[in-house]
Amino acid sequence: MSPPDQAPPRHDPLTQFVLSPAPRLGHDRQITGEFAGHKLQSVFQPIFSPAHCRVVGYEALVRAQGENDQPVSPVDLFRLPKDENEDFLLDCVCRSVHLSNFVSQEHQRGWLFLNVNPAGMLEGNRYTSFFRDLLARELFPSNRVVIEILEGNARDDQVLARNIDHYRDLGCLIAIDDFGAGESNFERIWRFKPEIVKLDRSIIVQAASNPTVRRTLPSMVALLHQSGCLVLAEGVQTEREAAIALESDVDMVQGFYFARPDRLILAADEYSDHFGSLWTYFKAGWASERERRQLALAEYVHGLDMAASGVEHGKPLREVAWPLLELPRCDRVYMLDWQGRQTGQAIKAVRVAPYDPRFDPIADGAGADWSRRSHYQAAIAQPRKVHTSAPYLSGPSSVPCITLSIAIMVNGETRVICSDVRWADR
């Protein structure tokens, strides 16, 4: 139940800070905090699940005012503490303000994401005991709390890991923030085992302008999924960035494109129409990209299919491969046996410039075992159909390429004919 508009300030005996109710607006109230003469308030930025087309949580962010109600940036605010005790105090004020304001909201549901300074976490159980009492006071379940850790700032991984365990023992989820920036690495993901990883905005920005980053981002997300994490793309500001986030198969999104931080939180389904439009845009773009690739590769697919037919009728690969090799971006044609080993040298296009000598040690593919490659596995799984790999750097070709492959029968044995097609970022 919300306190009356003129309720007296609440003093927390543990940390001796003040929480004051601000004038009530509508069904909601505002609790403010004080630290070093600054007034602290809460705003909440929604976090969405694109698959569910709804809000699934909110990140709590602090807004501070100094003298004459002048705004103070969060960066400047967190420079104010003079020692670890004041670090602890400021963190406690922020968490108390955020939690009190969140539980008072009419539409509050889903997760509450709370930022935690890893330097402060090194204090040990002092933080978690305070937080346990705070959750009990507000009657807020710990399983709805996501503790965000900016892991690049941690001074001691072992102590940080123990404190992460304390929060997990409380029932909270752990999120690693700003992954992909600074000192972030997968080794820490594997060590701390966070439930959620928040991708730094710089990754989405680069993916929007750099085809290589965009092409590899889904693999990064897949690796995080395989590591047992949900993935959240933060800082999404444009429709293109939102479509790239969907293309990369992230689980959650956050950013100005969807909603800005606000004092009041939204009903969970308030953005369902917005996501309907985004999915339409994404699917149209995906279909257009697929069509563009199909058109660009159509003559190469036809050329490989014709070469395969020639080999099936007893003609040497070298004889039937030339129409394919004369196409402008076809580099080489070669054959694999049923186990994925390359049978003999690749047949190279005459017009191909000399390969980069730096790749000489792996330029000769004769006898190489390509059974791990997706183009071999796809061809074996579906014989007599031309398959297209994702773009990758071909060692023998020493350039980015797409490999086309087709499995056929030759004298009662399976053979896979492959063709490397140059595929520079387009």
C-alpha cells in the first residue's frame, strides 16, 4: 500500500540514508534518496522479448540532481564516493530507491535489472545481507531480480565469483553487462556462468556498417547460447539495428528505438503493434537478402549441376568443369570422396590472380579431409542437390568465398563436387 503524500522520510538504520516519498502522480508514487547533498530518483527502461512481442523486464537507472536541482550525470555521481564505505552507501541508496519505486508501479511485472559495481561487490557478504533485508522489506521475490555486473571493472575474479554465488544463492539471476567491450572475454563467461549476457552497443553499431561483423554476430550469439546464456542486445537505436538484432537471434532487446527510460513503466503488451511492424520489416529484408543471393549464385549453381551431370555420365571433372570455371567469380572446382577427403588437386580458373603467398602452407588441398565442413555434410545429407555454404575465408583460395557442393554417385561410390565462389563483402 502506498504511503500518504505527506508521509515522513524513512531512515534505514543499516546505512543511515534517507528515503523520502515525493508527491504522488496518478496511481504511482516516487521515492527519492539522498547522497552527498544530491537527490536521487529512478527511471526504468523496458527490456523486450522480440519473440513474445512484449516487455519482460526493466533496467533501473539513477537520475541525480545537485544544487538548484541541476542534473548530475551518473558518471559524475559515482565519482563522488571518497572510499569503499561511501561506495557501499551510494549503491545501497540506489538499490533502495529503485526497488521502492518499482514495487509501487501499477504495471510492474517481469524482471528488475539492477546495476552493481563489481568494486563494491568485493566487500563480501555485507552487500548480499543488506540486499536480502531490502527484498524482504519490500516483499519482492529474488527470482525477479537480475544483478548486472560490469565485469571489465572487477579487480579480483575469485572474490567476484564468490559474491556472484552469494547473489545466485539468494535466487537472483546474474547478467554480464557490456560484453564485447574492454576486457570482456568468453573465459569469464564460462567461469561466472551468467544467466544473461548483455551485448555492448558498439557491436550492434559495427554490425550495421560492417558486413563482416554482421555476418559473424549470429555465431557469437550462438556460442553464448551454447554456453548456457540468454543474450540481450542493448543500445538499439534504429530500425536497421533492431533488424540486425533479430537476425542475430538475440533473446531480448533494449534501446531508444523501442522505449526511452521513464519514471513510469508500461503495460507489458503496450508495444505489441510496434513489434508486429518490426517483424514485417525483418522478414521482408530477410526474403530480399535470400533472393539477392539466389540471383547472384544462380548461374554458378546451374554450372555445378551441369558439371555433376557430366561426371555422372563418365566424363572427367577437368573436362566438364570449364564452363563453371569461366564464370567471373568461380575460383576452383574439386572433388571429395565419400569420407570427405579431397581427391587430387583442385582445378583452378585460368583468370584467377596468384594466391596470397602468405597462405602457401595450406594452399594445396590434395588429400585434405574436409568432412567437418558444412558444405560436405549438407551434400551428403541431401544428395543430388546443390548446397550453398555461408561465406568464410578459404585457406586454399586465400579469399572470402562461398562453397557450392553436390553429392553424386560415381561407379557406385559417393562423390562430392565442390566449387569455391569469391564472395567479398557486398
